[in-house]
Amino acid sequence: MNKIGFCIVLSGLFASFACAVMPFPKFSAPRAITQGPHEHFFASYFAINSWSPDNRYVSVLEMDINGRLVREDEAATLCLVDLQDNNRLIPIARTYCWNFQEAAMAHWLPWAKDTLVYNDRRDGKFVAVILNWKTKEERIVPHPVSAVSEDGNWAVSINYARLRLTRPDYGYAGEGQDSRENVVWPEDDGLWLVNLHTGEAKLIVTIASGKPLMPEVKSEHGLAYYCHTVFSKDGKRIFWLARSVESFDKEKGKASSWETTSLTCNVDGTNVRRCFPDGWAGSHFNWRDDRTMVVTARYKGQLWGHVVFTVGEEEKVHRLAPGLMDWDGHCIWSPDGKFISTDGYWNRLNERTWALIRVEDEAILPLGTFFVPPQYRETYSRCDLHPRYRPDGKQIGFNSVHEGTRQVYIRDITQ
């Protein structure tokens, strides 16, 4: 019996105890909210809310590139899907700062009506654009966003040009930032805290300061870098991945020998803490609240697992559903904090697996498998499911290619 089959059996066993635990929610069949002839995917990384404050619009990117890295002269179109008007697609902007994993990192800003922030290249520089899509009024913030606090007041910015060297499928093409490619441990780069109202930025954690916490870079041709940032729910703490590579090939867009350390800090850069011991690394992540996270990591430096920890009590890390969830998935908490959705990479059947963990008893509900056609198996342009919940928990959206093209899907959720 394969792992998913075992999960189904396990879920059935737990059903007899439904009176003692919260029942699993019910998920509708996926329905596409975008369609051809163009291809589409959510305009941000997994776990990031894509619904407008009134839940009417969903932010997506439209493009027609596949099978390779994006070039600097290739733009994508930022669009909104009007869920109340037969999924009408509304183009609102063009952007040259995008990739197939994090898209343009579009976020809705709750303090301004009809307004999003997204990344673009303007006058040769990587920036963030704050756009009222109805009035077309825009303001430029001279720093691209990597994460935005839930109140929309603050962002974390990183070096996307350096990321293009070390992790090409997550960086931006072009010379929009100084990559500092000749400096292994720069003291003038790292995590920047950006005020989205004023555009002012402060370097809060340098890459050089992470050196005592990270594995040694043994080659002078290597680079240390920061990526994958996210604010805690109250906006007072930041999680990020501190990584290094032993070498990189700028022309071929390849790097080798990744090492990863998972870190958190206060929003002002103080109280930097490691999440795990050496060798645990870290890959995907999501905050449940102000202190507790789920992260996929190499449990005890060995198998990938879904682990939960609380800042300040990192030694009490808990591995979820050992033996069943020993894989690297895009893990996200349900808005009520009672379930974790997680989806993985394609398996030997070229299918992506998606499952829901009930945290209370660690029972598993399979959410389906999604076939990946051959043309979407290229690493840099792959289409991960990258789910994200609507903030009220009544819908979940994802990207997929199981029907032959890259499109955006939604599933309704009922209890």
C-alpha cells in the first residue's frame, strides 16, 4: 500500500472518533477561474492572500512562457479575476519583476481601498509599486518586497539580483540591484525593513552577521544570501531562510551545494534565533500566530518532515504525523489554526500530492493528486500548487497544470 492509500485508511479509522475531535472540512471539486489561450497563476508565493478585502477579486499573472527561466525583457501582465462577473479577467499592470515561483509578490494593502503592492523594474531598478487599480494612481517604493505584514504597513526587502545568482528560479532577471557577486558575506546587504507609507528602509540584519549561525562557505566562489521571508501574524517577528552556495554559474543560471539555516528575529532585527540545530535546514513555512510556526525541515538532520515549533521554545519542536508526512510540502495553517494544508512535488507517477493534517490528532485527509504533463516538468518553470486560504477560510486556491495548461483554481470549503 502506498503512503496516500495508507492515509485514506487512517482517516477512515479516525472517523469513528468524530464525536471526540473536530471533523475534517469538506472541499468542493476544483474549478478553474482562469482559462486559455493564455496561461495564468497566482501573483504571489504560496500562503499569501490573493483575495481583495471584499473577496470579489483575485490577483493573478498572465504570461505565455514555459520551459526556461524568464529573461529581463519579458514582462507578465498583472490581472484581477472578478469572481462576481463570470471570472472576468481585468489587466491592471505589466511587470518585469516576476518568476514562476513567487510571481510578482503582489499583496493587497488593507489601509488603502482597491490597492495592491507588487514588484517591477522601473528605470532599470527593482522596486515595489503601490497601485490603486481603479484610479491607476501609483507610488514607487525603491525596494522590492519579499514579505508584507498583515496590516500592510511594513515590508521586508531582499536582494533579488543576488537571488538570481544563487536560486535563479526565485530571483529577477536584469541588473536591478547590486548583487555583490564578489562578496561572500556582505556587510551592507541582508534583510531590509521597509515602511510602505514613506518608502524608507533600514538594514536590520546583515548577511555578514549571519555567518556565526550558518554553515561555513568553504569556497571563495560561493555566496551567502537571505530569502523566503514572512512576518508573524502580529507583524512583530520575521522568519527567513539563510542560505549559501559553494559555487554559481551566472551564464547558465545554476548554483551548487545549498546549505540552509532557518532563523527568526524581532522586526527591528534584534533577538535573532535559530529555529533548529545544525543539519535540519528548512524549506517551506507558515506562521500560525505570533509565536508558533510549521516548517518543513530535515528532522534531526535526516528525513524531511513537517515540524511545529514556538519561538523561545525551539527545543520542544514537534514532528507531525511521522511516517506519513515525511516529505517537503508547501505547508499552510488554516485560518482557525486547526488544520495544515500541504502539497508536494511530483512523484514517480508525475503527480503532485495534496493532503490536510488535522493538528489535534495528526490524522490525514488526502485532497487529491494532480498530474504534471511533460512540458511542465522543467525545474525553473515548474508549476507548484502553491495553495493559499481565503482569510475567512471558506475557499482555498491553487495553481495547476493537470488539465493541460497552467491555470488558477479555487475550491470551496464547508464544515
